[in-house]
Amino acid sequence: MSKYIIPAKIFLAMGGWRPPLSMVDQIKDYKYGENGFIQVLKHVTYNDPYLAGHFPDDPIMPGAIISEVFGQASEYFSFLTDVCDIYYQQTGKILKTLRDIHTCISEPDMLEIMRTRRAQVRGVLAAQNLKFKHSAYPGDTIEVVSKLAFSDNNGFKHYSVTANVGKRIISQGTIINFRDVL
């Protein structure tokens, strides 16, 4: 586990999601730049509302919900990248890792950058091409890694995504998010 935990109130302010639709429990790692990525965790609990009606005798994490985890993780990646870009433009300081972000997360300038950027960006999960290999069950922790493959001129960002439970890959493929900056 990363020791650079973003405080819950700031973490919630970063995303447009609130429980029960928040599918990212923790941002575990982040790297800025050309080979950048984000790694997030989603804990599958026995009382998650979507498990009750999905194969009631064999509760597994629905694939559509795993797709939402991919979409939210990918948006957090783009959001943190935007924040790092803006922070660099305003301060001249480069933030490359979650540790770097953690060191300045409570600064008034950083909080203002995050609030302003969150208000400017709207996005949706636009498409997916995923392969499901295994299932996640209550009690499992899903670890998702998202990397930006490319962006197009129409506001679509294509991410390469993988979900693991332990060393077992449960799903991988491509997620496409549409992002619009107001």
C-alpha cells in the first residue's frame, strides 16, 4: 500500500462520483508523463448494492461495474495529469508521482487548481472493448491499472486497462472516455 494517501475530502472533490457510484476506493500509485499510469483499488464488499441482484446464489462483481471502475480510474488519471500540467504552468514545479502530489495537496494553490479543473471538465464512459477472464467475489480487492494509449481530436481518450485480483487477471482491454473542457 502506498503511504501517500490523499485525504478523503480531497479525494472526493477530485471525482464527480459519490457513494454508491464511487468505484475507486483508493489511488495506490500514479506516474506522470509519457509512460504514465494510475493504479487504483476497489474493494468488493458483501453489502455492495449491485451484488444482491446479480446471480444471487453466486454473488460476483458484475462486468458492467468493473467497466465503471476502469472508466473512473482512467478519468482520475486524466484529471491528475491535468492538475500536474496546470500546477507546472503556475509554479514551474514538476509533479511526477503520487508522492509529489501528496507533498502539495493541501496548499491553497493546489486546492484551487483542483476545484477549478473539476468544475471545467465533464466526461462520460463512451465505449469499451474488454475481455473478462475471471470473476471478482465479495472480499476481493480489484487492482486496476490504466494507461493512456492515445487521445483523438474529438475529445476521446483511449486507455489500456487491466484489472487483477492478486496475480490473477480478471479483465483487460480498452476503455474510451469522452472529456469536454467547458
